[in-house]
Amino acid sequence: MNLSGRVAVVTGSGRGLGFAYARSLAAAGAAVVVNDVDAGAAEAAVGRIRDEGGRAVAEVVAVGTSEAADALVNRAVSEFGRLDVMVTNAGILRDRVLWKMSEDDFDAVQHVHLRGTFTCGRAAAIRMREQGDGGRIILTGSPAGQRGNFGQTNYAAAKAGIAAMARTWAMELAKAGITANAVIPTAATEMTKTIPAFAPHVEAYEANGTSFPGELRKGAAFGTAEDCAGLVVFLASDAAKDVTGQCVGIGGDKLSLWSHPREISAAFADGGWTADAIADAWPTSVGQLTETFGIPAPRL
């Protein structure tokens, strides 16, 4: 992939998945605005990208507000002259079961993930439409947003909303030649290494570079952050100019396409449905095969 002449912003890219995305975009030729709330992490990421021959600058700001989004777009334009790719990756966790989750826990996650994606996507769309030659908006979803996850009311709700944004923006921005897609990554990060099934493998990888076993890389689509970066480069490229409105999974050795929510069964009653009629019909019609929920545990 050759992204020479392209300019990208990657939020939350001081480390982890975001850094892998920024580094890979730069390696493909794009100039990158690295964003993080941690100035040291952002500058270190920029230094490594430059050491590898890439072009990058750091913009230290907490995503969520319109001012932060505008600062990121303006930095791309002032440093590199334009904006072609917006990758909304920044995120936080405040995991609690429903009855223990505070409003602050809920609001903090929504602010960074959902509002941050909205404000950055909007600022990018405005600039790309002004430029008049298309663009790429790449959002970050999660399996939790597709299926739900225990203890993650706030996070799962935000990620489900982000998937809906990708589908909506794909329609709204199509005429301007701007694509909108959501990446659904699974990788060894600070967020995932707390999961008991993954923890020993992540620790072994971090300590000794031990490879993840095949049952994780294929069965759970779980590997390194770098394993996920190729999808972002692809979606930023001309090869993906006709790919839009999709939720694409990536992790380990697995690439997948998530379905959109859709009706899977239906029943009809002349004059409409009463509660009693639904109760009578449910076991033999639409309720015969209900949907599963939650993220399946990896089989190790």
C-alpha cells in the first residue's frame, strides 16, 4: 500500500493499538498526527516513527470536545496541508456491573468513546468535504458493541453507537467520496490483558516475545496490536474506495465481517398483536430460535 501524500490523524495513538495504526500508516507513506493525553507517550511514538523514516507530529489533547477535534484537524492542516484519514481510536474503561456503575463511570466512557468519535468524525468530514476529493473515516468498535459484555454497560453501549455511526456516515458522506467504516479489533493491550484467559499469554509475550498459540490467534482472533494495523492501512487506501458502512473484525490470524442487525424471523396476525396472542405464538414462531449474547470465552 502506498499512502504517500496522505495525511492521517490517529487518536489515542501514544501506545497500543493506536500506535500500531499510526506507525503502519506512516510506514505506508502517510504523514501522521499522533494524539494522546500523555505527552510523553505521544512524543515517544513520534520519535519512533521518525526514526523509522516516517513523518509525524504530536498533538496532546483529550478527545471528546469540539475544541479537541478541531485542534487535531487544524494540526494536520497546518503541518501537512490537508487531512485524508481520521482514525478514532482513543478510549478508556470504567468497568462495573450495572448495579455498581455510577453516572460518572457511564458518562466518562461515553464522553471519550462516543462523543469523541462524533466530534472527531464531524470535524474530519467538514474538512474533507471542503477539500473536495474524498477521504477515509475509520472508527474503532469492539466485540462488546456487537454482542454485549459483562460489566461493560458503558463501553458496550458506546461501541454499539459507533457501529451505528459508521453505517449512518457511510450514507451521508457517500456523495463526497468519503468512506466510513468501523474496525472491530482484538489484541493484546492494557485493556485486554486483565482478562484471565489472555493474561498469561500477554505476560509471556511482553516478557519474552513468546508467540501467541494458534488456538488464540485463530480461535479467539487474538494476537498483537500490529496484527490489527494492516486493516487500517487497507481502509485508508485506494484499494478500499468502495468499502463503506462496514464493521470489519481483525485480530491474530483472523479477518472477519460483522453482520448488521437484521430481522431473523417474523410472524403476522390480522388486526395486530395482543399480549396474549404474542404469548401463544412466541414459542412456535419468532421465539423458536432466539439470539445469543455476550462474547464467547476463548477455547484453550
